Amino acid sequence: MRGRLNLADKGPGPSSETKPVTQPSCAADRLPGLAHELANLVQAVSGNLELLGRRSLDETSLRYLGNAQMAAQHLTELTIGLQATLPSSLRSRK
């Protein structure tokens, strides 16, 4: 999975040195990348749902499609909210 954000990689282990309070933690440092990956995935899902919606579907499939589109829209809004809550010092990183 080249180029993907690896959440399992926790970076260097604990050390005896303490980080200054102004330096973001390792998890906080990864938030911009996570938000960016999430936005990319949501865009892919939304685009494919839109293409599926152009097909002739039965009533049940249309209902499922509508539910999936609403969930994708909600996820888009959550992603935008996540990006907006990031400190400006982290927002510019990806």
C-alpha cells in the first residue's frame, strides 16, 4: 500500500526526553494526512455512487443508493469539520 497513511506505524518508541509543549504529538502530526486520505476516499465513493445513480435501478436499489449517498455526504461534512478544527500550523501539511 504505497503512498497510504499507515496508522499502525507509531514512530519511534518512548524516550527519556520530553517534548516541548508547543510541538505537536505524533498522532496530531498525522491528522492532516488522515483528513486528506479520508477526503480522497469519500470523493471516490461519492463519484461511484453518482455514476451508479445514472443507471436504471429498481425502487429498492434506489433507496439503498440514496442511503449510501446521504452517508457519503455526512462523511464529507465530518471530514470538512475535521480539517477545519486542525490548527493552522498542521492544516498546511499533507
